[in-house]
Amino acid sequence: MRALRRTLARWLGLVRKDARERDLAAEIDSHLALHVDDNLRRGLPPDEARRQALLALGGLEAMKETYRDQGTVPVVEHTIQDVRLALRQLAKNPGLAATAILVLALGLGGCLAVFGFVEAALLRPLPYRDPARLVAVTESLAQMPRANLSVDDYKDWKRLNTVFTSLDVYNGRGYMLATAAGPVLVSGMRVSDGFFRTLGVSPILGRDFAPGEDLPSGPRLTLVTYRAWQERFAGNPKIVGTSVNLSGTAHTIIGVLPRTFQFAPSESAEFWTPLHPEGGCDLRRSCHGLNGVARLKDGVTVQESLAAMKLIAAQLEKQYPDSNKGQGATVEPLADVIVGDIRPTLWLLLGGAGLLLLIACVNVVSLLLLRTEARRRELSVRLALGASRGRIVRHFVTEAAVLVVVGAGLALVVAQLGMRLLVGLIPSELMLTLPFLDGLGVNGAVAACAAGLALLSLVAFALGPLFVHAATDVREGMADGARGASGHAWRRLGAKLVVVELATAMVLLAGAGLLGRSLHRLLNVELGFRPDHLAMVRVAAPGARFDQPGAAARLARDVERQAARLPGVTAVGLTSVLPVSFNGNTTWIRFVGRPYNGEHNEVNQRDVSPGYLAALGARLVAGRYFTDAEDSTKPKVVVINQALARLYFPNQDPVGQRIGDTSLSKASITEIVGVVDDVREGALNQEIWPAVYLPIAQSPDTDFAVVVRTTQDPGAIIPSLTAAIRGVDRDLGIFGEAVLAQRIASSPAAYLQRSSAWLVGSFAAVALVLGVVGLYGVVAYSAGQRTREMGVRMALGAGRASVYRLILREAGGLALVGIVVGLIGAVAVGTLMRKLLFDTPPWDAPTLIAVASLLAGAALVASLIPARRAARVDPIHALRTE
């Protein structure tokens, strides 16, 4: 075994290297001496005898390499030699090496950071059993492609469908959790009994809901999430069977969900309870508040299930024309619904990061080309001394591999930091809907992507120098070093690379400009009110204590009164839904005295206090606001917005008109007393829907938002506002404290626009710098190649201005081609990202002109430096040195 190890070590050339080299030299000398003796015996002079012997052996170095290959593994030996040589060469040019590694790390790291988001949101399968078979099932309306289900429709859909193995529903709600420190508002979800079985999720402690436990008569039970188990119950292993008070009702804890369980629509719900449809909205087929999730039967596609559910919806529409007219069906993969609106944004960012990586690679290729051109004499000498082109090619590849390995390692660090930074910038409210981003970081998928991109980069980095090397002529290279055909070849290739850089930079600049303009228009969209100096908090009261007639109305008045007493408060208002939230919480209206054909006139419904619209600063167009006296004992009144007036009362005065529900029941009839300017109730990028504002005293709600207008900093008054509301009743749940203007600015629509503009803008800024540096490098090299020409021109009487024009004409041509190609690409990319733009066309002329001017100006500045250097050349010195 010992002899085998020695033989193996000797074979690998890893031990006794000095002794082996001495033996090799002695053996070659003996061979050389034998050949010399033979030649001397043939009568040749000593010098000629030695020369002929060397020719016969094929050169000493070549012979040594042959013998070394016989004693080692050539690939290992040559690789080690190439790596050492590459490290020495890069050490001689630390600036070039550091620049290439830094550029590659930034480009590759940015691309990997965005890929991490894409992998987590779009490529990673959902953490459920056979997630590809899970679909989201909802109703659909003309205004709302995804509309909630009613309880009765859900029961019929579940009974009539033949395409699902199971169909279950869920909806969110808040609970007041009784704790030793007082009530705390917690997030919860109501689900049908088979919800977790449909997902394929089982509790790690206890059991799931049993069939029938979601019926109105079922027991009050709850499952808790792993986080709630740890944080609220200290990980008590005996938690199963204990009781917890939720909104005044005792619930028995029957199980704990797995640590890895996540369900994005739940927004981090902690308590999961059975549906228990009872009272209010749950008992009306026309009231929609549920979302469906189903598991497809084997062999059934999403399209087939959608067609089947549309048939059921049409059947129910005929059976219940009053409540189900216009109600369709929507079936989509659950993953599409969970990812939601961020899918196109992520693809956009990945495309931008990919373009940045392209520019980074082009820059590194340009640096390596320039270095190869400078080493052309060295390469010619090595070829003349017997080095094979294959060996030199391996050296190029090895040198590129060293750069790629170091750059890719740093890129993983950059990617990890970038992902942490991006996650930290996501607003907490939006993060609740993105649980798949928890623990985001460098993982196997990101590492595999890094390896793939690094390999592609290696190929690109090696091909450039190989192109120059292929054009190298040994005699020409040794004669002039860097002035031959390969120099012209580098100029041509370098010019093409610069055009690619400038065109790519133009695309990124245009994309950033379009997103920036879109963001500006989004944040400056007409709101219909003044968002400045407004603070808000949400209030939730235990339902059991305020179910008595008039109790909720008294609570609302007391809260409003206490808030109005605070110093600096000029107006107070209450609302069931805050502005710039969503288009939803709707109702159907019908007009007294008009013909009715069963149509659903769907409008936003908001329950507000008399001072709410005035506190917002909304403009009263006609009529009046409510009064404090208009409570549940008075005739019902309503204020409408202008969108409703324009749609249903064109060329009419709506004040004094009456509306009601679809049956015009006596209890629903209400008189329009005012028209207010359109307040944007939906998101910033959504259209304004018709809306009705009802007195909160006539339709009591124990969950509402308090909005105050103040003369001071709105953020400073929030603690006082919270304390004042707490003074009304210590059992009130208070949450969601915010400055309204900041809340609007950080809303999901604004965040997606802002983050896209910020990231693409960062990519564009780096691309602009790299593109301009690349242009400078090509122009400077070209001017250096033409030093003799400049000297001749100036010696013959050409002025400095003509030299400036000559250099700037070359640079301007490259910049012009890059900008034109980039403009074409920018319009094409802008068309693809049209859905992400708000009120901004992809061919927005001011934006494209501005970014083209910016790129042209930067290119001009970059070109002036080599032009100035060329114009200051001394003709005599230039001719002498050439």
C-alpha cells in the first residue's frame, strides 16, 4: 500500500518535484550528449553538431514538457501552472483585476438578488400537498373579475360541481383576544371544516376541524398558528383542550398548525375558527364575503373546471334572478392568486437586472480585450518559443475563470445583502400578504443560478481574448507589438460592444424614466380630499357588549367627542372604510320611481359620521352633509359622490331623490341629501366607483376608523388620540395608527411603483456609468492608435479643432447608433411593461427625449477627454515615437 501511495503521488507530480526536475535535466543532457557524439563522429563541427542534436530532439523545453507529461497528470499540472500564471498576471494589474471583479460582482449580485425574489414568489411550489391541483374559486362581476362568494352560493357550488374533489371557503376577521393586560386585537380566519384537508395541511398538535363543526350549531373551536402558540402561549405542550376568549366568546383550542404553514390571503392570521354562518350577511344570498379554494379531480384542467363552474353560475342566475343576475365564476391556479399583482413587477425587475448583468459582462470583456491587445507582443514571443495555441487558449480560460470565481463569490454576498435590503423596504402591511418571502436569502436555487450565470460569463470572458488571439500573427506581433491587424480588429469589436452597452443603458434609462413619471402621476392623482395634517386610528369594540340597540351609536359619538377635545384638532370624522383602500364593501341600489329589470347597480358603501367628509376636506357639490340628530330614529338619508350622480342622474339634480335596495323594502328607502366631490375610495391606480355615504348612527358598526385633522404634526397627536379613545372604554381595541398621507404613500400600488422605479433607476444609473466608461475606453484607445495620423495631420497644417471633430465624430457615431437602437428597444420594453405604468404611454416623448439627451450628454463628456488629449499631441514628438 505504501509503494502504491508513493507511485500515485509521483504520478500526480505532487511530491519530490525538485528531485524529479534534476533527474529530468540529467536524462535530457545524456540524450543530447549521445546525439552530439554521433554528429561529431560524422565529422560535423562542435557547434553544428550541437545545433543538429537540438533540432533532432525538437527543442529542450518541448522535450521537457513531453517528459513531464509522462510523469504527471497533464491536466492537473497544466491547470496548476495556468492558475499560478493567471494570479501573477492579475497581480501585475491590480486595478484591472479589481475593476473587473467589482463590476461582475455588482452585475451578477443584483441579478441574483432579484432572482431570489422571483424564485420564492413564482418558481417555488406552494407548501401544500400537490399544489398544482389547487385552484382559487370565486364569483365574477363586470366590475370585479374576482368577486366574493355568498354562503348560499358556496353551498350550491359545492353540491353541484363535478370537477373538484373538495371545495372550501375562508374569510378574514379580527378578534378581540382577552389577555391579562387587557383586550388585544388579533387577526383571524373563518374557514369551512375541510379547508386544511383541501390544502393538505395537518396540525402538529391536536386535530383538524371535523365535518359539521363549521355549522351554526357547531362548537366554538380554534386552531392556532405555531407563532401564536410560541408567543401567546409560551409553547405550552398541553395547549390542546384549553380555552381562549375571542371577542367575548370562549373557544376551545383543538390544535397547533405547523411552523412552516403559510397562507398569503390570511395576512398572518393567528386564530383559525370554523365558519359558523349565522346572522347578518351570512344569511343573505346577495351578500358576498367568502373566498373559495378547491382541489381539482385527477385529469381535470383549470379551463375545464372554469367552464363547469360557469354553467353552475348560469343555472343559479336563472334560479335566483334577483340575487344572482350577472354573477359568473372564476377559477384560477391558487399560486396566481397568492402572488397577485407582484408577478409582472418581479419579471420587470429580473429583466432589468439581466440587462445590467449584460452591461457588466460587456465591460469586463472590453477590459480583457484591452489587456490582451497590450500583451500581443508577449503572446507572439510565447508562440515563437514553441508554446502551442491550445496552451495559450487554456491560459485565457483560466485567467477568466479566476475572475469569475472571485466575482461570483462576492456576488453571492452582494445578493444576500441586496435581498435583506429589499425585504426591509417592504411595508409591514404589504409583507403580511407575502409570507413566502420569510427567510429569503441565498439558497440552493440561487446558488445554482449563480453557477449558471458564472459559466455563461466565463464563456463570454474567454471568447473575447480568443478573438484577438486568433488574429495574432507571430512576426507582425513581434515587430510592432500593438499596431497590426488585431489592433484594428479590437477597435471594430470594441465599437460593437460599446453600441451594445449604450443601447442597453438607453433601455434601462427609458424604463426608469417611464416608471418615475408613472410614479409621479400616481402620487399626484386627484384624491378628492386634502391628505395633509390627517391622523387616523382604527377602533374595534367587543361585539357582545355593544349589540344592544343604540350602544354602537353612543360609542361612536363618545369617541368622536373625546377626539374633538384634543388640543390642535380642528375636525373629526369616523368611517367604516378609509379612503384610498379598495373598491369593495359594496351594495346594490335601486331608484324609486324608475323601471327596474333586475339589474345590479353596484356602488361602494361607506358608513360615516356627519363630520367625516368635512374633516377630509372633500368638497360639497350640492345639498348638505348629515347632522348629529339624524340617528336610527329619524328618516334615512344618504350623501352620494359625483360619479354616482353622473352615471345615474345625468342632467338631473339628485338631491331629494330616493334610493333603496333591489326590492325597495320600506326599511331600505333613503333620501339623497347631498352630493360630494369624488373621494378616491379605491387604490391610487383604480378608477373611482359610484359611492354612497350613510350616517354611521343609522347603520351602527363596532369597527370603524377615526380620522382627525390637526394644526400640528399629525404623527405627534397619535399618542394623545389613542389615550383619549382608550378613556372612553378600556376594552376597546385600538390599532392601525398612522398618518394618512404616509399611509397613502406606502400603499401597495405606490410601493410597487416606487420600488420598481427605484430599482430600475439604480440599474440604469450603473448602466449609464458603465456605458460611458466603455465609450471612453474605445475612443481613448482609438485616439492612441491614431497618434501618428494626428501628428501628420497637424504637421500638414490641420488645427486642433479638426482633431476635436475627428474624435468626436467617431464617438458621436457610436453614441448615435447606441441611442437609436436603445430607443427602439425602449419602446418595445415599454410596451411589454404597459400594465405597470399609470397614465403613462410606453412611447412617452418627453421621457424618451430626456433620457436620450442625458445619455448623449454623458457620451459627449466622456469623449471630450480623449479628444482634448489627441488635440494636444506634439506633431514632432508623435512622428518621432512612431
